[in-house]
Amino acid sequence: MPRTTSTRPRFATRALLLQLATVTLVVALCTGVYLLLTLQQLRAEAESTALGIARTLAEDPQVRAEVARISLAEGALDAEELRDGELQRLASEVTARTGALFVVITDDNGIRLAHPTPSRIGEEVSTPYEAVLAGAEVVDWQTGTLGESARAKVPVRDAAGSPVGEISVGFERAGVFDDLPPLLAMIAGTAAGALALAVLAFHLLRRRWERLTLGVQPEELVALVQNQTAVLDGVDDGVLAVDTRGVVRVSNAAADRLLGLDEPVGRSIDELGLAPAVLDAATGDRTRSSAIVGDRMLYLDSRPVVRDGQALGDVLIVRDRTDLVALTERLETVRTMTAALRVQRHEFANRMHVAAGLIDADRVPQARAFLGELVERGPVAFPVVGLDLVGDPFLHSFLGAKGVEAAERGVALRIAEDTQLIGTVQEAEDVAAVLGNLIDNAVTAALSGQRAPRWVEVALLDDGDALVFTVSDSGPGLGLGLGGIEPSPAQPREGTTDDDVHGHGIGLPLSTEIARRTGGDLWVIDQGGADSGAVFAARIGGAVARTSPDEKENT
């Protein structure tokens, strides 16, 4: 099938774009989720660190004692003293050691006792502190005088356990997300790698796809399936496709019927039990041949399938030629009868010239005797001994014509003395096809033998409305070709039709089919041997119309 000329992107391109879009979306979603989880993790780590530092500092005995002392003192706080005091020193050391944005210590009124900016010591904090002084721990992101930060607030308790102040530790946003740029870089690299792997995987998949489909796109595959279904189901010829491994890939209904197959697709050709000739043709060992399968004459045509220089297997075309060959047999009968009539016309014209000459010579008695003999013997003296035993006009002329043909080839045709035919033949075509084929085979067999003289003998009997006849010859017999000594059905040889002795090729199975179609049969009475040739018999049902003796006498 020709390639499509559509301007739409090829399936491979569309699949690539779809896959890239899918991978990009998946990577974007994963990146977003990962960033969200990373941000939450960084925030939680910052809050946890701030809370740990605040708790540690709030449990310090020196801090607890100093804050309790200041909170219980009366009067205003001395900011200058606090800037140089112990709490400011401790807060500064912790800030420097932990990298925190700030460490702030307050009393029970929220007044700063320690702060990174000394000038703000003695002032009230800018963020709520009531909950902490009530004994709760607060962890949150808040904005104060030093900006937004993740901060933890822990109460400072006196010896009795009552809150007397708070410790507030904070980490600035920039410090919390210092590890984010490397993470973003790693995520970006991972996303790029995933996209690159997706592109590579697609290219490998596309190459594999095109190698398996021979470059045919899905749209073309759909058209191929539609065309194949239409072609395979729309023809009477059998189509059997076998790949290079000998596995059946296609078999239409006609092939299954003609070859007697049952669901052969997917099975090895060697497992189907085909005749050798069919097997040779199906595997490409023989391009053209004929074969007998059952009672059908098949013509086999094998053709190799090659695409882009690659061998894909063989396609076997199976054509049923049974009806054609049967028609050929009937046409041969017509030709024989025509030749016989032509001989009769020529001979009759010659005898009329003789009779006219006798009359012209006034030899009337001789002319009358000649014409009487002509009426008694018939217009032609066929070279068939015993032909007068056959009263049916059709068989008389037919056997006479066959006798003329056999005589031309050096074989004498004779009618057996036990021939007895009362009725008249009404199925001339079937009788001529079967009897003519057996006589032709017998003549060929007689010519192939070494016995002299060469002869063929025919015996005819009627059995009700059936015609029964036997054909024997002086040939070498059948040997071991068709079975044992007992009478057996005449089975055709499997394979080609190269052997023309005794009709083991086309004619014999066709004759058998014709006989069986009428309710009769064709079989071997004697296979012959060193002393005698083969004897065939056939029965044609419904071939004879019975006539009474009076009717026969009148005719």
C-alpha cells in the first residue's frame, strides 16, 4: 500500500510530543511537591532549632536566677547596666555560636533584658508575649523589629516554677533557605535528566516500533487491516501466509476449506499435516505446482514477500481447479464425439459415393446388397471388437470413437462378452467423463507395458438405474501404488500430477468425485501384476433409464 501523503505530523512525532508533554508535566508536579516538602522541612528544622536553643537557654540556672532577680526588683530598670550585664553577654554568645538572627531575653513585663541591638534594651518587645508569660511555648513565623523570622518563645521560670520572663530565639528567612539554591539546582538537573531519558527511551521505542511494523504508521496499519479483511474475505481463492520461521500468520476461510485446516494461524506449517506438494509450495521450495487434497484438484502459486530488502516470508495462493478440470474432461468427451461424428460423416459420404457409382454402372443388385450391408452394420465400422453388444446409441458411438483413438496409438479396444445393457444412458456427461478417463488411463498403461498385443477391455452392466462398468488392460498393473490385493477405493497420490500412468494425478480423483456425487463409487478390483494388468470398476448412479423389451424391440 502506498505511503500516506497527509501533511499531519507522523505518529512518531505526535507520540514524542505527547510523551515529552507528559514527562514535563510529571516532572513539574514532582518538582512542585518536592519543593513544598523541602520548604516545610526547612521551616520545621528552623523552628525546631530555635525551640531547642530557647529551651536550653531558659533552663540555664544563671539565666533563671538573673531574670527572676530583675523581675522581682522594684523600680525602673537600668538600661545601661543591662547592656553590660550578664544576660546580654550570654545572649550575644549564643547568637554568635548558633548563627541565630537574635536571642532576646525579657522580664515578666515583656521588657527586653538582652537584645542584638543594645539600644533597644529596656524597651518592650514588638511581638505578643502574654501567652508565653502564661506558661506556654510559642513557635511561629513572626515579623518584628529585625524582620520576618522563624522564632521560638519559651518562658523562664523561677525556683518555684512560675514564669518570670521569656527567651525568644529567631532565625531569619534568608538563613533558613540557604540550602534551597543547591536543592533547586539538583531538582533542575534531575528534571533535565528525566526529560533526556524520556527522549532517548522514545527514540529507542520508535526504532523498535518501525522495525516491527516495517515503517508503517498506525493509520496505515488500520487501512492495511481493512484492505486485508476486504481482500481475504472477498475472494474465492485461498490465501496462506507463512513467515520466515514457518509460522502461519494469515489464512482466510477459503484456504481453511480447501486445505482442510482448523484455526492454523499462529501454528507451525509443519504441524498442519499438509500434503508434501502443499508444504513445499507454502515454504517457497516450489513456486508453482498442483496437488490433490481430498477430492479437490488445487493449483498452488507461491510468492515470496519482501519489503525494503527484508524477507518476510511466503504467500501461498490456493485455487480450486476441480470444476475447471471436470469441465475440461467433459469438453474432451465432446471433442471425442465430434471426431467420431466427423469420421462417420466422412465414411458415410465415401460409401454413398460407392453406392452411387454402382447405380450409375447399372449394377443395381450389387448396389442393393451394399446398401443392405450398410444398414445392417452401420455407417462406420469402428475398430472395436464386440461393439455390437452395446445397444445404447450414445455408448456405441462413444466407445467407437475411443476405439478409433486407441487404434491410432496401437492399442485394441474391445467389449467384454458378458456385457449386457438393457436401458439407455441418460447421464451422458457423467458416464463419458468417468468411462472416458478410465479408458484413456488404460490405453496409457497398455502402452507402458511390454506385453503384446496391447489391449483394453470394457464390460458394461446396468443395475437398476445405475451403470456399472469395468476397464482392464494389458499393462504392468499398479504395483504397490494403491493398496493391497483386496478390492480397494481408488485413492489419488498426494503431491503433484507428474505421473500420467493410470490417472494417479487429476483424472482419477475427478472421476471418483463424479461417481460418488451420483451415489456410486470408483474402485480397484485387481491391481494387476506380472501376468495381467489392472482392473478398475465404477458405478454411476441414476445414469440408466430402464426400457422394456418391447420398447427396445421397437427402437
